[in-house]
Amino acid sequence: MFRPFALALGLCAGFAQLALAAPAFAASTTYYVDCSATTNGTGTQSAPLNSMPAANALALGAGDSVLFKRGTTCKGQLYARHSGTATAPVTYGSYGTGPAARIDANGNYAAVWLKNASYVTVQDLELTAPGDNTTARRGVWAQAVDSGDLTGVVLQRLNIHDVRGVLPSTTGGTISNGKYGGASGGIVVEALGSTTPSSFKDIRIRNNTIASVDRAGIYFWSNWCRRADLVGFWSSWCTAAWHPHTGAVVEDNTLSDIGGDGIAVKSSSNALVQRNTLAGFNERAGSPNAGMWTANSDYVTFQHNKASGGNTTRDGQAYDVDHSTNHVTFQYNVSHDNDGGFFLLCPYGADVPGNAKDFVIRYNLSVNDHARTFHVCSGGLVRGRIHNNTIQLPADSGHQIVLESATKDGALDVAFTNNLIRGAGSGSSAWTLNDSAFRIDHNLIHAAAVPPTATHTLTSAPLLAAPSTTSSDPADFKLLTGSPALGAGAAVAGDGGRDFFGTTPANPPSIGFHEGL
């Protein structure tokens, strides 16, 4: 017998069972932390957690946030170990009004320790890690340890200062202290392990302020770094096959008063370092350090950066293409007032390992960089191109435009083309360069030494807008109408398609970093 009422009841019961059996989609949760609160709450805004241990005990999931109250200080190390998803990252930041919440590492290795986690954003916090320069300290320590590739990590709008990590000047002067594995600095990105190749993929480090930190400002490292190109002295630190960090973007950061290196990108591939400002590096380290540089890396681009105040002649250059590198480009950067000079080329060793290959240095401006404009360490340079740079020499006596190391033991296969070099009147200059593979052609060199091997060299005044050793404003070094540098260069294949100011080069191009009016 057909019973419509009974059927309706059965259908309702069935739908109810389906509803009960359906998976629940957990809503994301925001947890609040106020370390000035006298009692520990449940994590709501009205009853916040009140300590770093309480915050670290949270079991976080995709989309969850941990927010620290602005204007307060939490002591201890924030341990960011939980992963989010591409559409719902785990986020750490500040809430309320006033200055960003402060995390004081209080004797721990880092203010924020992010380990083996993907899709994590750390933002809008003030971070500090006091110390005595004999123990590792970091503002942010991002670690991948036998984790595989980690992705989706964003470090942004952080105010990192007073990080007192290891410095060679306080540990006997050993140059490896405070760098390589276990490095100290404002932001340290590190991959370690022995069983699972690990790295950070597409990490974003942007819009941060990093001041008064030791040793480095921003530092990348991996012990997954052994390959045929590797220079010999890294062998003790590279304990696993090369598995680089990939796709890193380091942009729009402001760094100052850095104890050692400014931004060092190592064991990386396809990284982009752009629009960063560095003012003051190697302020405290008793060892060689440079402003922005890369080693054991491929396809790394540095562009639209500014580096100044290098406080040493043990390196001390604004920029550096170091050993075991392939296809590195430095373009559209500004360098000024560095004790060690404009550019270091440091491949190490005459054998194939260690060489710097296929690098490009183009459309940059160097003003009042001391000691040497370009310094070449021992080793070989392969298919290097240095073209269309504008260089205002300092008023120093005996300034080296290119200094070839006395221990140089490999060919310097470099095309030095379309560069504009302007002397400073009272200064004097020289070239210490004996390698015929370093080809100097179609340059303008005014009031400065011209090497005997140079060809097609112009020596008349370049007619620049307002050049001086005291201004690093690129506009002051533009070519004026009637400049002999206009259209006087040689065509360079693969020139990047634009000058410093965004103008497409003509054929033939101009000499220097400005194509002209």
C-alpha cells in the first residue's frame, strides 16, 4: 500500500543522515595575544593569550591568524611551524592601534623561527634579538630541514633591528663565523638536511626595514649545494647535491647599519632582487663583506637597487658576482661612496669549478666609489659583459679602475664596452690589468687613465647634466645635447632593451647608462 506520508518521513530522515555525514568545513580562526594582559585567556580579543608559550601551543590550520597587540612586547621566540594553503595561509601579525607589536627573542636564536611550513605570512611586527655577537641571532629564521620544497612563505612589512648575532670581529676574525650554515642576520633563509632535498620556492621578502643587525641583512643558504661548478673551499659546508632555492623575490626593503653583508643570495636559481636600498654595511665585522651579491647560483637578477656606505676595503664593494655562478645580471643599480669600490668579480680558482660564467653588468651608475671600480679576484671569468655603465671616479690618488688580482690564475673573458668613465679632476687613476681576454672597446674615458689595449676610446668631456662626486642622483649624470657619447657606442646583442631611464637604445647606442634625449 502506497503511503505518501511515510515516504516523506523516510526522505527527510535520509536527508538528515546525509547532512550529518557531510564533511564539515572548519572556519578559520583569529587568535589574539596581549603579553601585557595579567591573565592568560582563551585567545579571543576580549580574553587574549598573554605569553609566547601560549601562542606557540596553538594548533593552527589553513586560514588561521595569530595577532599580537600593537604597542606591547612579547618576549621569547615565535615558533611558526603550521602550514596553510595557497588560498588560506597561516598569518602572524599585529592588531589594534599604535606601533606594531614587538617580539623580543630574549636570548633565543630568533624572534621568529619558521620551520618546515608552507603558505605562511609573517607581517607587521617589530622584531629584535639582542646578544653579545658570539651566538647566532636572527630576526626571522626561515628553515627547511629535510622537508622537501616549501612554498608560499611571505615576510613583509617587518621592522627588524638590534639583532646581535655572530661577528668575526668578536670571534677571532674567522671569516666563516656568522655566515654559511647557522648564519646570523636580520632575515636568514636556510635549507638543511641529509635525507630529503629541501628548499624554499617562491619566497617573498618585501617592504621590510632592517637596521643595526649582525651579521647580514638578508641571507640565503643551503647545504644542498654540491655541484660540479662548486669552488673547492665550500666542500666542507656543501654536504648534499645542489638543490637550490627557486623563484625568490627580495624587493622594496630598506637596510642600514648592517654589521656584515647586506643582501647575500646563495645556492639559488631564478631569484630577483630589486628596488632595495642599503646604506651602511660591514659596519662591525672584521672580515670581507659586500653590499649585494650572489654565489653558487644561476639566473639571479639584481636591478633598481641602491647600495652605499661600504665600510671596508676587504671587499666593501656595492655589488659582487662571486664564484660558481651562471647567468647573473646586475642592471639599473646605483652605487655610491663605498670604501671598497663599485664591483667585485670573485670567481676563485683557475679550474672549471669556481668560475663566474655569462654574467652581465649593464646600465648602472657608480659615484665616488673608492679604492677600485672593478676588482677581480683569482680565478676565471667566462663570457662576461660589462657595458653601458656610467662611472664618476672619486678624487682619490691612485684609484684603480680595474684591479686584476696578483694571484689571478684564469682567463678574464670579458667584453668591457660602452662605459662612460669620468675623472674627478684632482684625482689620479690606473688600470692594473694584463689579460688580453679582457677586451676594452668603444668607451668614453675622460680625465682618467686609458689602458694601452683599449680601442675606439673617446676622451673628450662627456657633457653631463650636473656631475659631481657628492651627488648620486641619476638625473645629474644624464647626457646633454651635443655630448660626444650620444650614438657613439657599439651595438651589444641582448642589451636588455632599455637604458637606466627606460629608453630603448638606438643602433648604434650611446655610451653610458643614459641613451640620451
